[in-house]
Amino acid sequence: MTQLKIAIQGVPGSFHHQVALRNFGEDIEILDFDTFPSVAKSVVTGEADFGIMAIENSIAGAIFPNYDLIDRFELSIRDEYYLPIGHQFMALPGQTIEDITEVRSHPMALLQCKAFFAQHPHIRLKEDTDTASVARDIAAGNLKGVAAIASSIAAGIYGMEIIASDIQTIKNNFTRFIILQKEPLKPSTSVNKASTKVTIQNQKGGLAKLLTLIADNEIDLSKIQSIPVIEKPWEYAFFIDLVFENYTVYKNTIEEIQLNFGDVKIIGEYLSRK
């Protein structure tokens, strides 16, 4: 049986890698890329069967460029996954926190651990492209005095020692990941969540009226994110996540939006995992 090829941003041991394993099992081929656009391209070209992309964090908020990537590459959301984020402070074995003069990690990871490093002002913070790749590079270069913020899985893969566990400021910290595919999804009445892009016509009070319609139809708006329409200055499109109990009511609502407000693009219909 042919292994599924799953595209992720980051290297083995990253949070994207964890989501891939939890969604598809261990019998998969991981295609790791440095950037999110490369992940999207690999799905479009068929190099990867599916792609995994972080879309928002419960602390830091939305990852804005990824909304544009999904739309621009015409990708479909087939599922979502909420991963609890635990940040581990790790270095080569045998060192203490007093030995560490620099810590490297992804900017978001550093942001989520600000309170911890405020207690250790002797440690310089340095932004890097990925959490797990920092652990890999420290191990490969045998870098003493340099630490990484990464997952416990990364520590095991690259032979790092965890000096301090779960150093994130807010312990109840989740990142929402989406599973992407090239093909449009087939409609299914068993779903209860939809990701949409609504381009509202330039009319007074248009957004307020749209939100009222959604609420009146007893559909929960779980996420709304605006982006400018590049070819139409001062007009905006909205990425909107809808959670519903009745599929027919949801479809009727989409028809009402198209009739009264503007274009609607269905990016994905799937089961809510929250």
C-alpha cells in the first residue's frame, strides 16, 4: 500500500509533525518545507496528498498570510485539529539554565514564553524559522550555551535535555491546524462546520446586516477575519467560520448571503473538533 505524503512546515519534531502523526498515523511519508507557501504548492502540484498548516493560536491570534495562501492556491479544508502547545526549554545534556546565554526559536514560541525569560534576563532571545529545527541545529553543531524552545518530541529526536518544562506563560494554549487538500470536498450532511470567504458588496452597514442574518438563522460565527480585496481598493473580503446544527439551514443561509450581500466561496465543510 502506497504511503500518504503529508506536507508540513518545519522538520520532524515540530508541532506540524505532531499533527500529521495524530491525524494520519505513523505510516506516512513526511515532506518537510521551510515555508507555508511551499507546503501549499506541494499540495497543488500533487507532490503531497495533504498539507498541514497552522491557522491561529489561542494567545497570538490568526496567522494572516495563511488565509491568503489557502484562497490563492484554491485549496480545500478537509479537517481541523486543535493541538495543546507545550513549550520545553532544552539544550545539550549536562547544562543548567545558568549556562545558557542564548535561546532560539520561532517568534511565536518566544512571544508565548515572555514571562519565563523575564525571570532570566541573562538569556538573549533570537528568532528563528522553526522550533524543532533549532533543536536539530544545536545538536548537529554541538552548540553549548545555546538553548531551544521546542516540543518534548523534538528533544527525544535530537538528543536534547529539557531544562525547564512547559514554560509558556498561559498553560491553556492551543493552536488550530487545518488539513488541506487540492480537490474540492464533496457535500456531506454529516458536517457541522464550514469555512467560507464572503466578498461583501460595498454597501452601508453591509457587514452588520450579514452578521445579523447569520445570528437570526441560529448559526454560530466562530471566526471572522478580514482581508483587503487587492483589485478593489477599500473593499474587503471576510473569511468566516460557521458552526451549525442543521445542514439545510446552513445551505439556505449561504444562498441568502449570495443573494443579498455578495460572492461566497466554500473553502471547506467538516466536523468541528473544538
